Amino acid sequence: MEDVKKDSWGSNFGFLLAAVGSAVGLGNIWGFPYKMGRNGGGAFLIIYLFLILIVGFAVMLGELVIGRKTGMGPVGAYKKLSKKYAAIGYMGIISGFLILSFYSVLGGMVMKYMFSFFISMFSQDYFVGITSASFFSNFIINGWEMIVYCFLFLLITTIIVMRGISKGIEKFTKIAMPALGVLLVAIILFVLFQENAIEGLKFMFKPAFSVYSASSDIGFFTVLKTAAGQMFFSLSLGMGCMMTYGSFLKKDTNLEKNALIIPIADSIVAIMAGMVVMPAVFAYHLEPSAGPSLLFVSLHEVFVNGMTGFTGSFIGFMFYLLVFIAAITSSISLLEVCISYINDKNEENHKHKGSKIPQIVISIIVLVIGIPVALDGLGSPGATISFQPFGYSWLDFYDLISEGILMPVGALVMSLIIGWGFKTKIIKEEVEDGQLFKLKGFIFWDICFKIIVPITMIIIIFAQLQDFGIIK
Ligand code: TRP
């Protein structure tokens, strides 16, 4: 029997870059701006930030603590805490497979746009004679192309993850995250100088508190639920992703500080991404609430018909490159969760994890699960397959099971286990050395894990079920 020497982060800074890389992704660049714009702008932002403070921060710390304490991904970790909690771990792994499969389809689409704009820099008539909307719809109903791009995206993700934690993920994010920062700032500066751009900022930030009122067609409950769902997805919480990353942390790192930095960095990037997307959309008189097609159709329109020529192609390429980098640093964290299951098993059996074959098998399974998402063209008519589970597109269906049900339930049970099962002791033990806030007896954490997080999660799950029509 050979003892396994566990891979770990080279430094805490490397971990932070990777964790922020996991958090910053399509959720920030694509989801956040339009959800904020639709749900009252500043009025949404206030709730979002407040939720981070009272829920996100605690769930983040909870995951990091459980991860580092047990040194395992969700299945191994919950099993180690108690056999009876194992199911929560499995729920996390299932979410991982579902999210990664549709995330890879979306990531593949980003790659297609990135390549197209790259080509158009040299071949000026590449987009001539086709509208942004038909470029998009022709692409997404082309099943083979969708699958090939999804495959490519997953292949890159797999190669990075197979190289390991410090040599693969950490090394990649150390280059990717600064690059992302530079690109983001450069594009913000460019976009803000376009005419009318200021309208985009107004749309995003102007607090429309009227959305809270029952008489508006949105209402406080919807804003709260949207903000909460967005927060969990954007911070990579609720399925053991941060737990897995935390399992590679050394004992001397300050977990409270990390749990604070990750959400702050993620929110800053989300707001900055909004400052690219919304001003661009307003400068070229497009619809800010286009929803999912915003990132593809609307911005394509901006680059091709708004900016035009080489500038448009170049900025377009840079923009999709940025989105691509953000998506890859997130997908590697999702794949790491799926793989943690095998690593944990090996560790339990004291087996050396030499073979890479199980990792490849996992990526193939993800690809297979993603095929229906790629083939139904995000639910658009004329796609290769037209069967839709319960009337949802496959992407929405996977999203509903994971983000809608498994993840909020996972977060609820985790906080109950920490708060009531362990009486928050598990937190106290792990953070004692580097306690950031000398709050007497950890009162803040006690209240968070015992009361605030569970109540908020129950409200969210209730609103979610109501949305699906499961309860009235
Ligand atoms: N947070 C990423 C984004 O905003 C996506 C992501 C990565 C994720 N890992 C996750 C979402 C785990 C939920 C759970 O795009």
C-alpha cells in the first residue's frame, strides 16, 4: 500500500486566484448585468450585496472549512463528517456533472464567436450579408458544430485539470486572471468613450426601488430570489466546488480572510463586466433585457454593425477571448469537483492515484450528458432534437435540477449540519488561529449558520418551487 501524497496549492495567493477564477465566469459577464438591469438596477445590487454579507460569506467559509478539515471533495468530506450525510455530497457531484455539461456547451459557443471574430480581423467580409440574429440561430441549430465546440472546450478544461492542482489549475489561473483583468479594464475604457454609453450605466445602477412593491410586475420576492440564485451560481457555492478547492489548502491559511476576498473580487468583476456590456448595448441602441442571447446576438451586433471594420473585429475578438478565459477558469473548478469523487475513493482505499484514465472517462460522461443541450439548440425551433423534458430546454432543465433544487438544498443542509449538528464548533476550530473579526465567541457565525442562512435558504427554495409550479 502506497500512501497518497495529496496535491496542494503552491501558495495562498495561487489558491485565491484559482478560487476567484472559479467564481468569475459566464455568471458574471452574461448573467449578472442583465439580471441586475431587469430587477431594478441599484435596487437589485443592494440586495445582492446584503445577501453576500449574511449568506454568501458564511456558506463560503463553511465550504472552505469542511474542505480543509477533511481534505476531500463533497462526497468524501460529508462521509468523513458522518456516514449519514453522504447523500449531500452526491447531490453536489450530480450538480457538478449537470452544470459542467451545459457550461461546456456555452463555453463552446464563446469559442466559436472568438474564432469568428479572429477570422474577421483578416477577412473583412466574413460577417457581411448575415444579421447577428441569423448568425446566432444558424449556429445553434447546427448540432455537429455545437458538439465539436463543446468537445474542444471540454478538452482544454480536461488537459488543464489533468496536470494537477499546482502545476495545472494554479499555473493556468496565474496567467489567466491577470490577463482577464487587463482585458476587462481596456474594454471598459474603450466602451465608455462611445456615445450614449452613460445611458447603459444609468440603466444598470439607477436604483428603481419601485420593483420591490407588490404592485410592480417584479416584486420584492422575485428580486430576492433572483439575487440569491445569481449569488450562489456566481460564487460557485452550494455543490462543493469551494469545498474541493479548500481541500487543497494548507493548515496555516486564513480561511476567514479568503472567504471574504473571494466574494468581494467576484462582485467587483461582475460590476465591471456590466460596465462593458450595458454601455455597449445602449451606445448602439439595442435591447438591454435581451436575456440569454445578449452575450451573443446583441454584442455581435455591437462589434459588427456598431464599431465596424477592423476595430470591431479586434475588440470583438478581445471581448470573447476575455469571456473564454473566464469560462475556462470556472469549468476547471467544476471538473475538479467531478473528479474529486474518484480521488476521494482512492484516498479512502489508500490507493495511488497514478492513472489518468478515470479522469478521461469523467470528461467523456460530461460530454455525453451535454449532447442533448448541444443538439436542441438551447430550445430553438429547427434544432436536431425537439424533445424537451417537461417543456424546458435541456439547458434550463439541467439548470433547474442543479441551481434550482440540488444546490439550495445542499447549502441549507450544510448550514444546518454546521450550525446545529456541530454547534458551529467545526468553524471555531478551523479558523481560531487566524480569526479576523474578534467577535465574542463567534456570535456572528453562530447566528449565520443557525438562523440566517437556513431561513434565507428556505425562502429561496420555496420561491423556486413556486416558480416551477410545484407549489402554488
Ligand atoms: N461561478 C461560475 C460563473 O459565475 C460558474 C461555476 C463554477 C459554478 N463552479 C461552479 C457555479 C460551481 C455553481 C457551482 O460562471
